[in-house]
Amino acid sequence: MDDTEVSKRNLQQNGSHTLRRIALASCAGVATGYAIAALDKFLPYSETKDSLTDALRLPGALVARPFYPEGIHTGSGSPTWGYFAIAANWLFYSLIWYFLIFVLRSVMHRASTHRRVAK
């Protein structure tokens, strides 16, 4: 194999790893959203629970807020605000999961490379 074939194969492998990370992070973002909803539904009422779930839902609210401002000018309200906030939370937590997966994979790869070199 020449260098161009090797570099093409490495690029294809890196692309498939990236797609896997994106898919895994997306699924983890959805699971995080369901976990937040389960916390709200199944835990008994307390101020701590409300503070925790509000804090976990804050990123979506912050993203949705400029698109659906509060006040009299919203008329009958904004029924789609919740959908926008859910999508923003999904994206936020998916990005966090992607970053965590990327860092974990880098650390594991570095450790395995270090073990191979040390032998």
C-alpha cells in the first residue's frame, strides 16, 4: 500500500469514528432529557428537586428565551416554546456528551499507546 491509500483509509476510519461519537452523544443527549423528566416525575416534591430540575433545564430555556420573549406582546402565549427548549436541551447535552466521549477516547488511546511503547 502506498501512502495515499493509507491516508485515505485512516480518513475513512476517523470519519466513521466521528459519526459513531455523534450518534452515541445524540442518544446520550436524549437519555439525559428523559432522565431529567423522570427526576421531575418520580421524585417526591421538594424545593431541592425543583431547583435541580430547573437548573438542568436552564440551557434550553436560555436558548429559547430570545425567540419567545416574555410579556404582553406574545398575545396568546407561545405554545411552541417548550419544543424549542427541549430541542435546545437535547443539543446542549449532546454536545457535552460528545466532548466527554472525545476526551475519554483520547485518554484511553493515549494510555494504550503508552503501554505499547513501554513494552
